[in-house]
Amino acid sequence: MRVRKITPREAWKIMGFTDEDYNKVSKINCETALYHQAGNSIVVNVIYNVLKELLK
């Protein structure tokens, strides 16, 4: 069985960004930079729900 690598667009979508966000940034960055930027981001929805549970 072979596992495929996700695309930079998929990485950005997993992190909660829109296609519009990705399209803007992909025009000025190389593929490696796009992976790094997605990996260094924080998923706002996850942080929001974690904090919401902690503050109950």
C-alpha cells in the first residue's frame, strides 16, 4: 500500500484556511514555504474549543 503526500492546498485546508487565502499566498511563495506556513499555524477552531472547555 502506498501513502501519498498531501498537497500544500490540502495542508492549508486542514489548518482552517480558505482557498482564497491559499491562492493569494501561493502566488508569492514556493511549495516548501507553503508547507512550513501551514505547519506553523494554529487552528483557531481547536484553540477556541479547548479554551471554552477549560473556562467552564
